[in-house]
Amino acid sequence: MISLRSMLALVASTALALVPVSSFAGSAGPIDQGIGPRVGFSSSPDQFVFGGQGTFGPIVENLTFDPSLEFGFGDHTTTVEGNFDLHYHFRLKDTNWTPYAGAGASIANYSHDNNFPENDHNDTVAGGSLILGAGAPTPSGNRFFGEIKFGLGDVPSFKFMVGWNFKI
């Protein structure tokens, strides 16, 4: 199992490595702060996942802090997971879509139901993730996004999520 200190060092170094040497020219405008729902699925465990997230920043140019809280159901397991992600938003010319790459740290609690109460158990684990996604503004000024997360450590190995951020 990866220690929390090693995981945080990996997340920090990955986030810094994602910052490109040259920036992209673009017309997408700033990333607005917002909060909203997210929904999707994960594998290992295979679950339906829903929750909420926020986008705060920028911390530095094009880098936002995007924490989320997710609940997963399925595969005889209930999951509650807190994610602490950083997203670097790339500016592309002549499009409103803003792709992003990121990394994050996660803490997850798994409640396993094995159909026999004496075999049920809970686990709390830490891990990390690498993230690829894209967002686009809506006509109302909010933001739609979709992302893929690749888990590191004992968190779900893969997630596909879509969501909506309402400006705050």
C-alpha cells in the first residue's frame, strides 16, 4: 500500500509536470468558479457514482482546485469518496471547449455487504488519480464537463463522470 506522504508527493509532482512550457492562445475565456452535481460509473468496484464538486481558483493561471464528494453503489459495496483534485485548463484557439489534465488525492470508505452479516466489513483507504477532461460553457453561463479518472492505489481504477457547474 502506498503511504499518504508518497501519494501526496506523487500528486504534487504530477500536477507540476502537467503545466506546459508554452501556453495555448485561446478565446475560451476564464474558468468560472462553480459548484454542481456529477454522475457516472466506476470500475473496480463496478458502481454507479453520483455526487457534487466545486471549481475554485484559479490558484495560478489556468490551475483550479476541484474537490468533490462521491457516493458509489453496486458490486456489493457502498463507497463514499472525497477527492482533492487540481486541474490545469488548456486554452485552445477558436473553440469554447476547454480541455484539462489533472491529478488528485482521494480518501475512500468502502462498506462491503457479503450477504452474511458476520462477513461484512468496512475499509478506509487513500489513493490518487490522473485526470483527463473537457468543459464547455452553456448559454446560461454555467459549465458542462466530462472527465476520465485513472485511479492510483486502492481507489476505483477507472471512472467516467459528467457534470454541471453553476457559477458562484
